[in-house]
Amino acid sequence: MKYILQRIAFYAITAWAAITINFLIPRLMPGDPVEALISRYQGQLDTSAIASLQALFGLEENASIWSQYTDYWSHLLDGDLGLSFTFFPTPVGEVISQSLPWTLALVGITTLISFLLGTGIGVYSGWRRGSWLDGLLPVTTFISAIPYFWLGLIAIAVFAVKWQIFPAAGGYDNSLVPAFDWPFVSSALYHGVLPGVTIVLSAIAGWILGMRNMMVTVSSEDYVMVAQAKGLSERRVMFSYAARNAVLPNISGFALSLGFIVGGTLLVEMVFSYPGIGYQLFQAVGAKDYPLMQGVFLIITLSVLAANLLADMAYALLDPRTRKEA
């Protein structure tokens, strides 16, 4: 219990530091976002509204940095992330809430699939070294060495242009209205096949190689040899003794991957024009939409911290050596 409380306190301090940096970075960047917004909407926004817009975005010239910081925290605790410049006057929280489910569905499912498949294949290939499954490692490593965006472009050229089996871009058929019904869900699944397969092929080799190497190392440990000498079944020794200890680094990597699910795979979403949060971040950077960038960075940071905290708790449950009081 003491170990878990220490980790929670550490991540709470880290979250405060991350939020503070997230507050300072946009204010240290050159340029005036309010003037850029007025220029973008020239003729629609009156220049006399500069002071009102600065107050609306929390950028008053006469306000001290400390008052802006306290206002930022008060709005943050109320769940208010500000207004987006790109989609003005839409709140940042609404923009993120519209794109976040797409990223969670695509990257979350593909991350889970690649982790389970890669870890399972790594267990068997590491336990049975020299088998035909172990011989496939160079092929998977070669595929994972290909960048996400290049693999995506190849998939589009082959399966969307030449054979026209899958759509080349978008998250669903534009003729459909987003709703939780079968026509829309099936269209979303259909549009997610190519980017999903691209992510799985690029990520699975890392899980296989990491798990395989750990299984090779753990298989020569004394406790595994003792379990085999006791006459326990090979399946029990492989999973209960070898794989349980070998999987710890993969669990840590999986927890970090869960945190980065929120950030999405930016290049894949850009290549496929997929309406995820990574694509929204790309648009925000191009339009200098500071509130939207700030909101996306905040969500990504908190997600990574939460994933690390869950990884530490999982470590404490799986490996008693991490619990100091033990």
C-alpha cells in the first residue's frame, strides 16, 4: 500500500508540472493568436473586439501571468479547455470529444491486437527456439522497419487504387449520418481496415522480439529448471513460471502504448485522413490553434501518466520484488 501511495504522489506532482508547462508554452510562442484569428475572419470580426477576444481566451494584456495561471486552473477544474481558433467558436473540449472516440477505437483495438498476438507468438518462439515460428522473426522485423506512413501509402496504392477493395481516406461513408447503428458502424469498420492493418503490421514485430528475447533469458533461470525437474507439464512451466516473469517488460511497454493511444498515430491518420485526435493536432499546428494544441497535449500527457501509474500497479501485483515493504 505504501508503494502505491508513493507512486500516486509522484504522478500527482508530475501531472502538476506537466499542466504548468502546458500553460506556459503557448504564452512563450511568438505571435498574437487573437490577431491571427481576426485576420482569418477578416470582415466578419470587428477589430474593436480585440480586447473582448483576449479576455475570452484568457490573454489579457494587463493581467499578470499569475492571474492567468490561476484562471487557467479554475477553468481546467471546471472542464473548460477554451475555444478553438480553427473551429471558432466551438469549445476545445467539444472538438476533442468528437475526434477522440475515432482514435481510441482505431489505435486502441490495433494496439491490443498487436500486443496479444506479438506476446503470444513471442512466448512460443522463445520457448521453442529454432522452430519454424522462430524463423519468421526476420520477416516481421523487416516489416516493422518500414515507417507507418510508407506502409500506409503502399496499402493505399495496392488495395485502394489498383484493386479498389478498401477506401483510401476518411473514417466513414460521407453519405451516412454518424449514429450508433449497423450501417454507420459497418462503414466505420470498413474504412478502418487499412489504417488498422498498417498499425498492427508495424507494431507487432516489436512485441514478438521483446517477448522472445525475454523468454530465452528466463528459460535458463534456476526456478524454471526446478519446475521442469518437478515433473510439471510443459504448458504450466511455460506460462506460469517462464512467461509470467518474461512478460513484465512487455506490460510496461503496453502501458505506455495505452497512454499514447490518445495521441493516436499521427502519420497514419494524416495519410488516411482519418478523423482522429492526431489529425486534429496536425490541423491545429498548421492553423496555430493554441487552445486546441494545449488541450490535445494535456489529454495526451495525462493519459500517459495514468498509463504509467497502472503499469506500476500491475508490476506490484505481478512481481513482489517491486513492493518495498515485502
